Amino acid sequence: MCNLYAMMKSRAAVAALARAMNDRNHNNAPMPGIFPDYAAPVVINGPEGGREMRDMRWGMPSSQKAQFEAAKKRADKLRAKGTEFDFNELLKMEPDGGTTNVRNTSSRHWAAWLEPPHRCLVPFTSFSEPDQVGGTLKPFWFALSDDRPLAFFAGVWTPYSCVRKIKTGWEDCEVYGFLTTDANAEVAQYHSKAMPVILTEPAEWDLWMSDAPWAEVKQLQRPLPDGALKVVASGVRKDEAEPV
């Protein structure tokens, strides 16, 4: 599961590559470490036509089952203390930190968000996976090459009203996540379970962002070829490559 990546290129470079005509935020400092629930740029098909860049928070809605089970645990603790509560209200206010990665695309939970209105491109320059094969959990950073060229994760997004954190309460958010797939050789050396779905070619970006139904674009949920990635850093929580 990828829960950390970097985006060190300028927004202008992202907009030019993705052919995004509008940018709601216009500026970002380099982002050497993007963590779950951080706001980061994504490219969507804008409501007025054309592609648009927006900042969204990383973490799609969790499943109803996961939220229900979390609320049940909270209810059990309150019940043990003799505290009265309304379970429906408890469930509504159960914090949802979000789901960063989308792997099981056959799940009904993801079905609607895999269709054209909710697909997006998530720009990145490198991503990190912990060393689970060796058991050290040391972070290893992967990029397409040493100079960390810009590429895109195959992402999904949605408006979402929820409680992200108890201290902030109810919020109206726009959130995103990206697809994962089997690990290629480079990633599997350290993290055998999965890697993000990475789109490197304009034809792939255009297909992902097209009006084609999921049945036609699901072919893109596949690992990069072996040899397509390189370890560019290790042992650090942020990728300290110089911004370009």
C-alpha cells in the first residue's frame, strides 16, 4: 500500500503536461512528502469542459462496513462506561481518515467512482514503499529515473461530507485516491504486495480521462514493466530531490 509520495515539479509543468486549462490554486511549494489526508494537486475533467487542476485531500471514503464496525467499537466503550448515546448519530460522526489506495476494483464500494466523472490524474515525481520483504520497514523511494520525471497515478475523486478528525468535526471536502496493482520487479524486491497504477504516456492519460466506461479502461490497472522504475532514495521520510 502506497501511503507516501512526492511531487517536486511546478504546477505549471503539471498543467502543461496534462493539458489542464484551469488551475484553482495556481501555486504550490515543492512537496517532498505527501501523506494521507494531505491536500495535493489532482487533474480532473472540469465541469465547464477541459481539464482542471484542484487541490484535494488524499483519502477516498471508507466502506460503510468499515465505518459501521468502527462505530460499534466506540459504542461498546460508551456502553461499558454507562454513557447514553444515539447510535445513528455516533455512526454519522465516526471519523473517516479515508482510504488512500483502490485495489479491489470489483468491489461495489468503488464502482461509481471508477466511471468517467470521477477519474483523475494524480501527479507525482516519486513514491515510497516500506521494506516489508526484509522486515525493516525502511522506506524506499521509486521514480522513473534519477531525475524524477513527472508522471501520473491513475486516480479517482469525489466530493465528500464527513468527519475527518474529531477535533475539526463535520467537513465538506473533495477527496482522491489512486489505484494499485501487482508489484513489478523493482517494487517487489521490497514490497511484494502492490504498487500504484502509473500512467506514463499521453495515450494512457487520455484514455483514463476519456468518457470510456470502466470496462474499457480497466486494462490500465497493471504494473509498469520490469525495469521501468529505479530506487532513488532510501531511509528518509521525504524525497529531498531538488525541485525543478
